[in-house]
Amino acid sequence: KPQRLICKRQREQISSGATNLSSSGNRNSNCGGINRGGRGYRVSRGDQSIININTADREFEGKEETIRVLGLPIEKNLKFGLSYEDFQESLMQFSGVNLKSGHALKPLIKFHIDPVTRLGAKPTLTTAAAQDPVKLQEWKDDTAQYNKKKDSLEENKVRLYGIVVGQCTELLISEIKGHDEFEEKDMDSDALWLLERLKDISAGINLKKNEVQAYTNKSRDVWNCKQMSNESIDAFLKRFRTAVQTTEAAGGKQLFLPELKHVGKIDMTQVGAIIYQDKQQQEDARKKKLFELQEARDKDLKERVLAMLFLQNADKSCYGKKYEEIDEASELGRDEFPTTLTQAFNILVMQEHHVIKHHQRNHYRNGRHGVAFVQGGGCGTDKHHANGRPRVCPDDEEAVAGTNGNIIRDMLCYCCNRYRHSHPYCDQW
């Protein structure tokens, strides 16, 4: 009977519209509740504390409103939240405007490279130069300038650490404090360490878990990163770049540097061509040259892999035809595949422009004339097309190959009204 009375009371509340599912009184009641399975939902004191913190962080603006804020991947409802990549851009803009010589922090913020290392070696003074007053004074001036730049960078790095911490949500700060090196790095205000940890956390990489698992998961994600239906090419590029950066953060940098038979070979003759009388100087110069060639090779190979992957993972219903055209050209001996991610993006953008232009042209014809008939009437005659052009290509006509590289003798393209290619492979289609 008590149970029946309770249910009756609930029905009365529902019928009168007085039931509020978001109120703690109904959600935490022991009387069956109106939740899944007909059982009440209790929120423990600890869980409620976490929920309260997360709710408060939704309105978190950070200490610097112009930078926006950064949170955990689960904090998707941040009103002023940014992705890590957008946070980097915002932080660089703020540093360049508000910090003295803040532009020098760009390698640290964007590439996680200590800017002090880019200053080069500290000026040295040989024994012979120390005897020359002019050279001695130049060395003192250079050393003073070097120390001034270094001190400015170190000061900006400490200030940057405080700025970044001020833009992190409370849950994100708690995650960082759980790292074993936090106490030491926080004491030194190590901005480089902090940005590296934030990148890992934003990418969903938990360094406390199995690293091999994180590597395989992120590697699978980047290969399966495909353009979704109704997703713009700009949004897909941004999501693709994020997947690549996440994979590299998980240890997958070599994933985009395969050992291929022909692509990515280093010309060792450039190294052997370096000759000095001093053997040690020659060896050092050759090592430096080899390192530069390897860096250029790795950069080129990575761009080729990413461009191919981006092109293949684009929406087949939108860009599949363009990929087939490039593939057919390669079979004819013309390698037209993009070599950089930017080139791949531009190819797909141009395909979008062709589709839109074709759609607008047909829309104009159908909208103005009702039906797009070819002038001349009917289907033409045995010797002429409906538009008056001969069915047999005149000898003085210029050969215009299609985008697939094929030339068809008497084929007339009704798109551009030129011979020797069909309309699907017209450069104006």
C-alpha cells in the first residue's frame, strides 16, 4: 500500500506538470524515481563535487580573456574553450602583442622548441684576438648582446608559464598536477614541459597507460580519418591535421616515413663533393650536409604520404571522379598526384569550384529558357551536329586532349564546343 500511494502521488505530479526531472528531490528519491529502469539515481557527495567543478568551468574565461581557455577532452561544453591548435595560435598572437620580443616565443609555442637554442653558441674569444683591443671590444659587445637576448627569453618563458596556467580549467590543472615531474617543473616554471603535457592531454593521450596501446589507437585513427557526409573540405583538413599531430604525439612520427624503393633517396654525391684540406673540418661539413639532406628528404616524404592519404580519404561521392582522373593519368606515365598536403587540398577545392560552376551554368540555362535546347533544332544531320559544327573534325582544328590525356578524333565536346575529347574530361566541365 505505501508503494501504491507513492506511485499515485507521482502520477498526480506528472499530470499537474509539477515534476522537475532536474531537481535533486526527484532524482535522488528512494521511491522508484522516473529514471531508466524505474530506479532512482543517487549522486554521491564526491561525484556531485566533480559535477559542480565542471559546471563552474563552463563559464571559465581565464585570466586573459583575449586568449580563451583550454580544458580536458571531456569538457566539451566550455563556453570559451578552444582546441589545442587554436589555443596555440591565440597564445602566439597574445605573446607577440603583449610581451617584449614576444615573437621570439613562436618556436616554443608552435613547435615546442626552446628558443634559447636558436640563439646559437655564445661568442668566444681566442687568445690571439684577446691581444687586439678592437676585437676584444667586439667580443664584449657581442657577449653583452647575447646575454641580453638570453635573459629576455628566459624571462618571457617564465611569464608564458604563468599565462598558460591561468588559461587552463581546474580539471585540466588537476590532471597536470598528477604527473610525476610536476613539482620539479612547476618550481622551474618550465613552459616547454607544460605545453608538451597539454598537447598530450588534449590529444587524449594518457602517459600513465600503456604507450603501445596509445600508439596503435592513434595510428588507426589517422588512417581511418575519412571525410564525413556534408563535412566541408576545410573542416576535414583541420580534423585530418589534428589526427596527424595526435599520432605523432603518441610516438608515430615514423609512421609517415616509409622505406620506399625509389621515393626518398638521398643523393650522396652532394656529400662527397665537399672537400677540405682539414680532414676534421671536411668530416664536420659532410655530416652537416647529410643531416640537411635527411631533413629535407623526411619532410618531402611525409608531405607526399599525407597528401595521398588526404586525397584517398576525401568523400568519394564528391571527389572520387577527380581521384580516378589523376590515377588514370599516372597509368599513362604522367604522375599528377600532389606532393604536398596543400596541393591535395587545392585540387579538391578546384574540383568544388568546377562542380559549383557547372551547377550554376545549368541552373542559369534551365531557369532562363526552361529547357536547355541546343540552337539549330533537332539532333542535327548526318554531316553536322545540331549546333552546326561538322561531325567530322576539320583538319585545321587544334587538338585539345581531355583531362585524362586521351584524344578522340571526331569527338565534339558540347561543354566547350571543341573537338577531340568528351565532356566528362573537359577542363571546363
